[in-house]
Amino acid sequence: MLKFRGASNLSLDAKGRVVLPARYRELLSEICNGQLVVTIDIDQPCLLIYPLNEWEIVEQKINALPGGVNKAVRRIQRKLIGYATDIEVNESGRLLLTAPLRNYARLDKKVVLIGQGNKFELWDEQLWDKLCMEEDDDEDIPAALAELSL
């Protein structure tokens, strides 16, 4: 099981490139030969970055959803798969993010890469800071999470 953890403050250059932290490059090279898929998060203005093999599992699950007449399922399929973009980590450890992806996530020069186990989230630094400062609404916390002792 993959264990991408931690937060890294990074810079996005004028061409839309971001350099992955060195600690992830070798692992990504081993598990997916540097082949990634980047798509949008449907709930937040951020990007989801998956190693190709992990994305293929997610994509299979998305395509298996009964979308026939269910508008919500079709909307999710259109967005997640429609924005999904194959991206290769170059020899310098850089990713080139397309303009539609950058625009969706409102990415500016300063971004934050957040490890989420089997994938990463990429946030605009100001949006991430704002999200971290928001107070949690205790009514929305699932019972299992409320019982978790850290």
C-alpha cells in the first residue's frame, strides 16, 4: 500500500510546471515509471494526482457506476474522467500541468502538495491556508471519526 504523507510547499512556474519533492521521485519511478494521472476534485478546488496504476483502479470504479439515467453519476464521471490527464514526471522531477487543470484549482505561483496515502492533492497555497483555518462543523463528523483516538 502506498503511503504518500505530508505537506510540501512548492512553486508553480510560468509554464505550469511544478517540481515534485525528491522524497517521492524514486518511489514514483519504481511504482509507475513516473506515469501519473491528474484530475480534479469534485468537492474542492484542488487537483488529485494519482500514480497511473492507482488511477486505473479508481477509473474502473467510476466507470462501473450505474450512470444510465442518474444525472449525478454522469456528472461525476464527466468531470473526473473528462479532466483526467496523463502526465509524466520528467528527468528533473517536474510535472507540466495543463491550463484547464490549473484554472480549475485556481493555482497561482505558490502551491501545496498534500500526501493522501495512495494519491496527492495539489492546492493553491492561499486556498489551502484558508481551508486549514476554517472551523469544523461537528454535526458533519461521522461517528467513526468522532470515536477515533489520536
